[in-house]
Amino acid sequence: MISNSELTENLIDIGVLSTKNIIEAFQNVDRADFVRDSTAPDIYEDYPLQIGHGQTISQPRTVAMMMEMLSPKEGEKILDIGSGSGWTTALLAFIVGESGSVTGVERVRELVKFGNSNLAKYNFSNAKIIQARAKLGIVGEEFDRILVSAAADEFPYELTAQLKIGGKLVIPVRDSVYEIRKNESGKLEAREHYGFSFVPLIF
């Protein structure tokens, strides 16, 4: 079985991981801490793994690509929708540091517990996972970055109201991943990346 360090090096070698703070997050947040069976031989393989309730911990390559699209920074306030096992929440918590915050949102109650128990392995004081509410995201709050790890059938424009000016949203819609930036005038700028597959976003 390869190691977390080797997984990270592989992601660098294939060109999907390149930014220093994101690389450091992958090196320090071990995927093995976010799977159901930490002794399984395929923890560090580049494909999704089941975590129960029809959900998966995403393919490392996909997580790396979406993190690079999101370009999170220290001190930012981030929303992580569809946090699942808590891996992406933990990666983001490492990046934003103590001066930032990350809130994971998960609709499956058992995975909220699972994700928070995994986060607790790292003693992050700046991260938590909460139960998803009736409306998508956290209405009434604004974030520097929003990451969505499940695919919507249609673009959920209500999330853009939760994005600060200058902020960025990364979200799968059907089989594409969109980078959405809210520019200084409040208008949305979009870039589409094709050829992805995700579990459906349900809310």
C-alpha cells in the first residue's frame, strides 16, 4: 500500500496539485483518517471510496483539482457543502488556519457525526460540520469561498447570495465543474471544466 505522502507526490506529478498551501494540506491531512476502514489496502488509490449511505469520499485527483480551482487562502471564511467524511473540510481548515473558519454542511445525519469525529482527530478549532437545513447553504451568511462536492441538476443561484464580493464558488453541475467568481461589481464570472462525475446534490 502506498502512503499519504506518495499519494500527494503522485498528484503533483500528474499536474493536478501545484499550489504550496494546498500541497501542505494534502501532506498533513491523511486520507486514511476519513475512510471507514483505515486498514484497507486501497485508501490512497486514485478513486472514490464508499463511506455509507450512498455517499463516497471523493477521488483524490478530483479533490485536488477542485481545491486548485477554489484557491483558498489563510484567514478566509469557507463553506463546504456535501462534506461527507470531512476530508475536504479538514483540508480547508488546515489551509485557512486559526484566523479562518470552515463550516461543513451535510444532509445525512450519520455522516455529520462521522465527519465531526474525523475532524476531532486533528483538533481543529476553526472547523465544524453541521446538519443541512431546508435551504441550500447557510442563508444569511456570506463566505469568501464555497465548495460543493455533489452535482446539481441546475445551477443553484441562491448560493451566489452567500458569496462575498471577490469570492469564489466551485460547484459540479451535471458532468461539469464550474468556477464562479463574484467580481467587484457583484457580477458573476464563470469558467466550465468538463468530464466529471459526482453523487447528486439533494436539498
